[in-house]
Amino acid sequence: MSTMSRLGTVTKRSPHDLRVLPPLAKRLADGRPVMTREQLITLGQRVLRMSTLGGVDVKVTHTARTITRMANDRVLTSDDGDTLQIGLTMGVYPTVAQFNTNQLDDTALLAGVRQCEELLRTSPWYSPEQWIKHEVKLQEPTVPVKLWHESTIQAMTTTRDIVIPSILGSVLGARLHAAGFLGLMARSEALVLKDDGVLFSSDETDSEVTVTARSYDGKRSGWGGRAARDWSTVDYMKAATDAITMATLCGAPFAVEPGRRTAILAPQASIQILQFLADEFDALNTDNGYTALSKAPPPKGGNKLRQRILDPRVNMSSDPADPDGGYRPYFDPGCATPAMTWVKDGVLVNMAYDQGYGLDRGKPYAERPYSLRLNGGPTTVEEMIASCKEGIYVNRFSDVHLLDLHSGMTTGVTRDGCFLVKDGKLTKAVKNFRFLESPFFFLNKIVALGVPTRAAFGYTPPTPGHGGFVWPRPPIIAPPMMVEDFNFSALADFV
């Protein structure tokens, strides 16, 4: 339908067809910092009409963040901004090209689409056969999820003026230096499928606060953090109290010989060392021999399905409707995401078959776990300490890196609270260690488990040109745990 004007024929646009994105400040004031479902779908359909490739789907993701970093007892930066990402996906084994933009006029969008199409055409996985998708029955229905919380949206405009002074005042009042981070996020997304017109969409919010307290002499530090999709459940002053407690407990640190020791890991330590575990469940990589769940290295491969891989007390699952670790209920290229149990009583019971590999193997398809929940046990951290004859309490790990996917081996350092446990008590603060461990090792040496909780990861700034996680990271819900023979491989010059 069109209308006439003195300038000629003008196409009548939908009220949801944005050509100019209002400034973030205005959208925050209006209570909707990201585009609505209707706006995203309209934009995705515009992009689809511009594409000349067959079998292309479009995903539009709009993310707004308000991020405040503190250092040296003051606000260091306030980084507010948003990102609009448009991705073109083709084929049952998805080949993806995407671009970021803040311009919604046809000229800018068309330039981005043509660049993506060129990338898709030059992909080593591109072929005309990719245009014709397998006949796929989507795993319907998607589960209902509640990831959007108005309390978090409201906090994006009102919280900093209250939270930051309270945190800084608490730490400074304890005669310590303060640093930290406060982040709030809103994200909306729509997936528009060209071949059948199926639409998927989701809205989500997230929030996190971390506090570091450090002594004036620079020898002692402590850390506390909280994370939740619903900001109203975040006790930010408890995060500050935890940091102060860790920084003032047991005096100045002294050196202890590294080696294999009993370790008591707080939840924020557990999640750091488990953050790469999701990739291990990829069925294609596993069957080809590239993960710790492979029976043999390449070229033999195979998987360990129905074999015990961890302590019988360990269960791992992921669920889009998890109140703490929920996530969008679909994945590319338009498949409903089922709730999955990955490990049951220590036995590997499921692998993640993407759509293409699942169709080839006749398996239900699922995404690698976006978030992961580990079950817990009845033991409190205080009870773990009381039952420990000698060991190390770790408040947090930092700078954790995956060294080897085939074994799950990771390395990093203890930070912001590391203590010697002796005869059931925290006795002394100790200098930090570097560790060298795999979840597939220490999760087979469990002494006790506590109540699972979602712990904070901390802020990861975006690094142009590099992969990896940026804030917020996918949630992990894990318990505190006591394990034997944890490999503290060397002393580390960290505080």
C-alpha cells in the first residue's frame, strides 16, 4: 500500500519500522532501552528482503548496557552504550556472517547485507546445496521463560547514585582501598526464518556487582560479588561486606609450599574453573576425538555416553526456564531448546547435537549448554572447614585459561582471599598460588558439596578482534566444594 505526495510515491511504513534509533538516554527514560519484538521482526524482514541468497535467515540482537567501574576509591569509568547486531545464517550446518550498525536506513543496511553475503559465499562450507535445507520438524514448543525483569530496567537509570557511594563508603570506612564494578544489561532478540516465516524472539535482563577491598600496604585483598537477572534480589552491600571480611581476615599472607592439597572452593572459585566445561559436551567434536568426553583421540574418536565420568554425587543440567541460569528457549537456526540433563549420578547421559549433526545421526538436536547447573549437597562452608585437618580455602580464581580441550586442563591463580586451613580452622592468610587442574580430575575427588548458587564472574571488557566472553558471561550455578589433591602448581605473585 502506498500514498501519494508532491515528491512522488511513498511506501507506507509500519509503525514499528524504525529508520532512526533514538539515543540510549531517551530510551532509558522511556523504560525500554532496547528494541521491541515488533521492531526487531520488522527490521529482520527488511534485511531478508535485501538478501539475494536463498535459504538465509536473519537474527537481530539489540543489547544495552550501563557499566560503571571503580578503582582507587572512586568511579573510574561509566560506560553506557548499546549494540545492534544483525546476522545472516545459511544452511543446516549454520554458516554465519554478521555486522554491527547504528544506522537503520536502507543504504547502510544494504551495505552490511552485501558484505555478509560475500563472506558467506567465500566460506569454505558454502555450497549451493546449503540453500536447500533438510525438512526439519522443529522441537516444539519452546518453553516459557522469564528472563526480563523491570527492576533491572529501572535500576539502569536510578541505581548508580545509590549503590556506588554505599559501596565506596563501606570499604573506605574499613580503612581499605576500594575497587569494583556495577553492570546492568537489557537484551532483545528476534530470529526471522526466510523459508517458512517462523519467528523466535526473547527478552532478557542481567545484573552484576563486584567489590574488591585492598589494604593500604597492598599485601591483603578481598573480593565479594553478586549476580542475578532480577536486580531487586542483589544484595550489593553483602558483596562489600564479603570483600572487607576477606581482606581483614588472618593478617598478612605468608608463603606455603605449593603441591597437591585439599581445597575448599567458594562458589565464585568453582564457576571460574568450570567456565569452559560447556564446550566439552559438543557431540561433533567429541565423536571426532577432540574433547575430554571422547573415547580416543583422532582419528578414532567416539564418545563416553553411558559411562561414569565424574563422582556419583555429581549431576549437571541446563534449562532455559531455570530461575537463576535461564536463557533464550531457541538456538540457531530456529530450533527450540530443550531442558537437558548432561551428567546424572556421575554418568554422561547426553551430548549436544546441533541441527545438522543431529539430523545426520538421527539424534534430537540441542545446543551446547549456554548455562550450566551443578547439583549440590548439604554441607556448609563452615562445616567443610571444621572437618578439614589441613588444606587451602580459595575465595576466588582469576585469569583462568583453558589449556587443553581434550583433557579440560585449565590454569589460573587464586585471588582476593586464600587461607590455610588447619585442624578445622582458618589459621593464616597465604600467598597466592597458580593452579593446574581439570574439572574431570577434581570432580572425581569430591569430599563434600554445599548449596548451589549463581556467583559473579566479574567484568570482562570487550577486546576488538578477539573472541571470548564479554560481560555478562553465561551463568553457572555451582556449589562450594571440598576436594582432595587439588594441584596448586606454583606460587603466584598476585594479591
